[in-house]
Amino acid sequence: MEAIVGFFKGDLALGVVGIAAAAVFLTLARALLPKTDRDRAKVAAIYLALAILFGVALLIWGGATLDGIVAVLSAALTLLIGAAIVVGVVDQGEVNFQTVTGAVCVYLLLGFMFVFIYGSIAEFGHGALFAQGTDGTRGIRVYFSYVTLTTVGYGDYTMRTSGARMFAVLEMLMGQLYLVTVLALLVSRMRPGTRWGPKPTDESEQT
């Protein structure tokens, strides 16, 4: 059990995550770039090489600088995933099961993005991330991010520096504005009798 816990706390886990992120980059390159298949393949290959490079570097060297760089790249990756989902939501052309669940996924991804932002601040900053005198584990940062995003605000963890507090305020504003605008608008436009599931194929409609 201790070995498993150590794995998820160490640089090895970050390295594996960096390599695994290459598959997501391949999907994003095809979803977001309005180019030819050859251009998309080139961009995907570059993303793949970068993901493997940083993953291997973390496995070999580790360190705060590389951890911070990976945190920044992870935040950017999360933002791109959200953008890809938004593109899919817009392509629906109507409010249905896919658009609402896609909007919920974007909301959850906002929390993950700020987790990585706080991680980069902890790695690149001087002193503790939280006013309680600790940078916090990844689990604590996830906890703090979603408590902030939902504006629950227990107060057991607070940011120490003005820069970190600025990001916390930004997350609170984005979380609340997203709920009362985007999600509220989508739900209000739901038509009675909307099918909550995948659209039936032509063959299933005929049967």
C-alpha cells in the first residue's frame, strides 16, 4: 500500500501522466484545427513528442522546475479539452442531452485547470502556497479548487500571496457566472420531452 501511495505522490506518476496525455493531444489536434489531415498529423506528432519528452524528463530528473512546467502544460491541456467540448456543444445546434452534459464537463474541467495553476504557483513561487504554511498535496489542491469553484469557502485553506488570491477570486467568479449564465440558459431552453440519451439511428427508428 505504501508503494502505491508513493507512486501517486512522486515524479513517476507525473511522468506517466505526461506520456498518457499524448493520446488526448492527438484527439484535440483533429478536433480543434481546421486544417488538412496532413497538417493535423504533423501537429499531433509534435504534441506527442513534447508529451513524451517531458514525461521522460520527469522520470529521469524530476525537480520543482519540471513539475511547474508540467503543471502549466497540464492547465493548457485542460483548457484545450474544454475548448474541444465547447466546439462539440456548439455543433449540436440544439439543446439536448449532449449539450447539457458537455456544459457540465466544461464546468468540472475548470476546477481541474485551476488545480494545475495552483500547482505551478506552488512550484515556481517562494514560500508556502497556503497561508497555513504548506503547499498542500495534490488532493488538498483539488479539494481547495472545487470548494473555491462552488464558492463553498470553508476557510480551512486560504491562499497566502496576492497573486494566488487573484487566481482564487478568478475561479470563484468563473464558477458562479458559468452556472448562472451558460448552464442556466441551456437548461431553460430544454424542450419538454427532450430525449436524455443518444439520438436513435435511422435503423432503430425504422424498427
